[in-house]
Amino acid sequence: MGAGRHRGAVIAAAVVVGFAGCVVLAYALLNPAPRGPVPGRYAAMSTVAHAYVEAAEHQDCGLTRALTTSNTQAWCDDPRLLSYKLVARTGDDGECMSYMLTVSASSDGSMDGGTKPWSFCFRQTKAGWRLWDQGQG
């Protein structure tokens, strides 16, 4: 009886460890670490904006997520940002950057492919400037 109980405990422990490993792996796959450097707390807003669009163009989802607040979605890989051109710094408070983006069509049909105006607006946080809002126009 003792050996059977011991084997059951070993199996139970293996199941728990295996499940924990799956959770860690899933988290790592869904939340990749930034491949590029995260601009520091005192980096200029324009530096953060440039890092953001570069990360989006190179599909560095970890970096775009690190530079995005919970107020908006981080740009990742769908639709794919193919290229960008800075147009101007805009917004009533100057905290937006306007670009012309060339993108692929999104897989869910919510965005057509092509070149379109896009704005990224940032807010100062404890971690530095972070993307607060974005959209066409």
C-alpha cells in the first residue's frame, strides 16, 4: 500500500509540474519579451514613437506591448505594418505622431491593405511615454 501511494503522489506531482510548464510556455508565447531595447523612462516622446513604429514594422510584438498602455491595443502582426513615413507631430498637446502607413489587409477584414494616414498618441506614465490611443486620420 505504501508503494502504491508513493507512485500516485509522484504521478500527481508530475501532472502539476507538467500543467505549470504548459501555463508558463503559453504565457511566453502570448507575451514575448521585447527583442529591441525599451526606451527609458526619460526618453523623448518622439524617441518612443520611433521605437514603436520600428517594432511594429519588424513584428517585435514584445516591444510594442511594452510601449502600449491598456487603453489601446499593441500593434503586432495582423495587419502587418509594411512601411511608414512620419508626417508630423500633431494633437492639441503635441503628443501625437501622424504617419502614412502601408499595411497588409487584416485577417479579420477590419482593415484593408494599402497606404493610409494613421496617428499614434502617447501619454506620460511612470515608465515613460507610452501609446495611449491610435487610429486612422
